[in-house]
Amino acid sequence: MSIRQTLSCLMLSAVCVAPTNADEPTAKLPYAIVDTGQTRCYDERRETEYPKPGDHFYGQDAQYQGNAPEYRDNGDGTITDLVTGLMWQADPGGKKSYDEAVAGAAKCQTAGYQDWRLPTIKELYSLIQFTGTDPDPTSRDSSRLRPFIDTNYFQFRYGQASDGDRIIDSQWATSTVYVDRVMFSMPAMFGVNFADGRIKGYPTGRTPRGDAKTFYVIYVRGNTQYGANDYVDHGDGTITDRATGLEWMKVDSISLNAGPRHDGKLDWREALAWAESLEYAGHSDWRLPNAKELHSLVDYGRSPSTTSTAAIDPMFQSTAIRNEGDLLDFGQYWTSTTHASVNSGDSAVYICFGRGLGFMAARGNWTGTKQLLDVHGAGAQRCDPKLGDASRFVQGRGPQGDVVRIYNLVRCVRGGTAEPVAAAPESHTANARPAAAAGRQPPSGGGRGVPGEQWVRRLDRDGDHQVSRQEFDGPVHHFSDFDRNNDGQISPDEAPQGPPRR
């Protein structure tokens, strides 16, 4: 039996083993990846029926299900994750400064335990679920939103205007400090925002107002091996992480001249198609990794500025690029996970293995001039439009002007516990539209062929492919004439063929 066959047998025997008692995790791997929970499929704009092999957008997150999230409420203020073996506090309580978050672990005695610790970013990210909805950062209404954490077990609160917060200000702290600096040379830690479903490097010092930024904090205990990778290079262009059971391409899509342009940079639809059709190292069962699978590869001890490498173990080959500021950098890598908002599924998750760039203006700069900065750090998790024209986003998008590339890199995965799923749960089919067959070209970000798409593009300032009341430039009383579903947005299928009448 070959080394790989032996390893495969060991993996199969190690995962999905029923617990022998109530305290044991379901999966026996030390770094068991919890599934994202995403069970809905999306095309370039919205929910769709599950695509079939050969259809556009086949192979996305919902079509591969791994270790389903599974928790136990212990009734004493703690929650046990039955997949990872980690035990958590259930209630973060009030916000704390970063210094308070670090110091509080040694003082924590929840449920009588004295070995609580501030979680690493990989530990905390194990709790994220991509069943959440990304809010409009300017909105104050959370009634239609769903957070990116299971609120049946964990206490969650959106940012409150009464506290001076935006609705998205629900950042949770970790012990993982960025080895470089963010924004205007500020020290930072990587935190998870369970309101908007992102990882960012958040400044840990004083804010421009002079006060300390505050975070929600829950402490963790148990499974001290969680998040530690254990790689083996097979010498055939693949690397297995024995801690997670996942096998990876050693190289990325640029190295293989992937995609229709043969430059290795792909939009989301192309990334899915390339991964599903890939024949590499003697295997044909490669897939585009979901957000939590790909995040498991991030090495937070590395960054382009401090180690001159991507934020990944140097055992992997990562193609260097020139970024928007013409600096040597490393890419953003697509995942198969849609980053859904209330009204749209037009964005998908990527992981920054290079700098998390954005366009920001310094406080007090009234000229509006913005600088290109590492705003969120190497190891951030953000999202890009699935399709479209990146030149429309010359100043990025979002509060920190996240750069928009659309054509990102890919590193495929195989193995683990993920199994193909052929059809959606029955509860999902009511609002799903038919998937686009690969022989028919679905509308691109350019919008040709969809009634109203060009009209929306003309008015859409925030890049969400819809027109809000604030973006609408016709008579105010005509907005509701177009907004047929009364959701506060005009989508391309609601829009007129031309500009609204003045």
C-alpha cells in the first residue's frame, strides 16, 4: 500500500466517528473544520436552484456539505462545540478594550473553570456561519438581518446607535496580533465581525477620538491543538494537512495558467468551473474550497512586509503579484462561499494571503484624497463581486475602501469530510430561480441582456447592483412605482428600460 493510500485510510478512520461519551467531539481530527452552514445556492445576483454538473456556478459551497455545526448548551453559561471539542462562554457581555480582553482571560472563572483563554483567530472563526446576511453599513435597521453566528447558543448584539456604533460594529476579539501594521501604521489584532461576516485587522490602540476601540469577547478552553497545521508534501504537487484531513494544490491558478485568459486570474464563475474540471496530480475530484477550509491555510506569522511572503506556510507556492500601488504583493483567493446580503447574492468570499488593501483618507483630510493602505492585513477575509468590471471601483468599496479585483486567484482542495449534495432542502426552493446552463451566457457585471441592468449600473454608487432611495435620481414619489416588492431597493428586474422620467 502506498503512503497516500495509507494516509487516506487513516483519514477515513479518523473523521465522523460517533462520540463515545457526551464530552467527546464528533470529529476526531485535532483541527476539524466545521462546515459554513451554507445550504443555499446563488448565481451572479441571487438565490438559484442547485446547479447541475455542467451548469454555470456548479460546485459552490452549498453543494458540498462537511461537518455540520453541532453545539451543546451545558446550562452553566458554557457551550461545547461537538465538532471541534472547544468549550466557549455563551455570553460576551459588554464590550471591552483590547487590553481588558487580554487581561480578562486569567480572571475568568465561568462555570468554575480556570483555564479560559482569549481565542486565536482560527478558534473564533470556527464559530462563523455563512447563513448570515451582510448589512448595509449605513443602515440602522436590523429587523431583516441575520448574524453570522448561531444565536440559539451564543448571545449576539448588533452595534447600537445609542452607543455611537454603526449596525456593523459587532467585532469580536482574538489573541492573534498582526505581525505588520494596518491603516496609518496602527498595531492591530485579527477579529471576527459576526454582524457582517468578515475577518479584519482591527486597531488595538487609541482611536482618532482618543478613546480605546472596544470589542465583544468570549473566552475558550479545551483542544489546545485547534488551528495548528500538520503538513506533508507528497512530492507530486499536492500537500495534505493531517490536522484537517484536507489535501491541497501546492501551486495556485497563476502557476497553472488557469482560466479562459490563461493568466490564472478568474472571476467567481470561472473559478468554480475551473476547479470542477481540474485534472491535477492524478486526481479529478478537486473543488473550490469553502471559506473555512481555505482560511485554515492562513499563517498569521507571515506577511508581505515582514517576511516577504504570502501569509501561508512556505511549503506552498504562492505567485507574487503587483498590487494597485505597484508594490510586490500576493493575491486574494476565491472561496466557494457566497457572501449574501438581504437582497442580493452577488458577492463571494475571498481570503487575503497578501495585504488587505483599501483606499482611506486620513482623519482631518478635507480634500477627500485617499491613500492606498493595508487596511485589514494579510489574513483578512472579505468579499468581491462575483462578476463585473473592477474599473468601476477605482476607490474600492465599503467603509475602508476595500480594493475590488473580481479576478482573483484559486487554490483547489480535495478530501476531508465534505460530500457532494445534489439538491437543496425543500424549504429553499420557493424563491430560487432556475440555474443557468453552461451553454447560455448569464448576464455579466456589464449587464448586457438583462432589462434594467444598465439603468441600475448608472445609478448604483455602492456597488451592490441595486438602487436605493438615496441613489435614485428621479422624483422621490416615483421610487415606489419601481420598487414593486417594497424592499427599499430597485433591482434590475424591477428597473425601467431607460432613465426615469424627470
